[in-house]
Amino acid sequence: MSHDTLPWVLLRGLTREARHWGNFPAQLREVQPGAPVIALDLPGNGALQAQRSPASVSAMAVHCRAALQALGVAPPYRVLAMSLGAMVAVAWAHAQPRELAAAVLINTSLRPFGAFHRRLRPSQYPTLLRLALIAADAAEWERSILALTSRRCFGAAESDALLGAWTAWRLECPVSRANALRQLLAAARFRAPQPRPPVPLLVLASARDALVDPQCSRRLAQAWALPIAEHPTAGHDLPLDDGPWVAQQVEQFVCTSKAP
């Protein structure tokens, strides 16, 4: 397979689904026009909300491999993933390095490269506990998540449209509390392998991430001698806040590194 046609597999984070990529798949296709872009749901999320979420990141990676096989998409793959999804990409790269030609890790927080208070900022505990313990309606959930994960200044009409879509998806494909807890437990338990996986890796971070301290990404890049690019104003959901910037970093990585 030509390097230009290797598929990009997109993986989201905790409780989020493929539709939450929004416009980003199209933005990635603009800079990688020959490559298929496949956004997968993790078990328990999106189209797979009725399934039980695995309690380990490694099991999530096994699911992704099986899902692509079921779709008839053969390796090698390139993976772009954020947060929990990036942990899945690391586990996959460690277990099956020949299947991955490259991976882009966005705003992730791997042990041992970040203390607990950096992997999830304490300033957000009250909001997260309130949402978890109080039966907030779908619209309130999504407003809170947008405030936690984005630093972008949306216009009123754009914000209303975005929150309307997110709320509709939550109502259509609700993530159970048990599945959310299993995903959180899997993320908390996961520890980065040693040594680093033998796959070309790029780290992307957001300087204004209100959920995960960007120091986690900086320490990961330093420990594994990886290239890193940091967006100066974006929040945790970097593809939402500046998808074209992410796509540009991917294109530069593909062109200048050993990644196909």
C-alpha cells in the first residue's frame, strides 16, 4: 500500500464518540487526501453504547484491531487519538508495533509521566463530582463538558448548534454510569510501557488545557525523545478548538519524520 493511502484511525477520549470529532476528519482529509479516515467508537460509547466498556486500556486496543478487521481494513494503520484514546494507541503500539505506521497522541496523561493531580486537575473535581452524583440533564452535561474542554470563543449561533448536536447524541446514545466508571478506571490503571513502543510518535498538547496539565505531555515527550508541538491557546479538545492546526502538525510530521 502506498504511504499516501495508509488509513488514519481516530480514537476519542472518555465517554466520547466518533461524532464528537466534528469537522476534523474533513480537515485531516484536506492535508492527507489519499488516506481513508476512520473514526472508531470504543465499547460503551456512541454506536457501541450498549456494550460493556473494558476495564483495561489493552482490551480497548484489542477491540479496535478487531473492529478494523471486521471492516476489512488491513494494517498498517496510522492512529490519531486524544486523552484515553491516546492511551489505547500507546497500548496498541506496544503490543502490535508492526500494525502501526505512526501515531499522534493528543493531550494524554500516562503514568509514570504525570502525577495524579496533573493527570486530572484538582480544580475540576467539584464539577466532575457534581455531574457524577447529581442527575444532571443532557444539556447541562454538555454545557459543562464544553466549558471544561474548550477554550475557543464560539459565537452564539455556533455554540447553540454545537451544544444542540452534543445533547442530541447524548440522548440518542447515552453512556451508562457503569461504563463511564470502567473507562475512568482503565485510564487510571494504565501505565506506559518501557521502553517506548518502536513506532514513530508525535505528541500534541494544549497550553490552556483545563482538564489535563500539559506538563504530562511534555514529560512524555522528554522521556521518550519524541517530537512535540504545543498549541498556545487551545483547551483539552484540541481538534475542536483548532482542527486545521492539528492537521498541519500531522502533515509536517508525516513529511519530516520517519512516519510513512
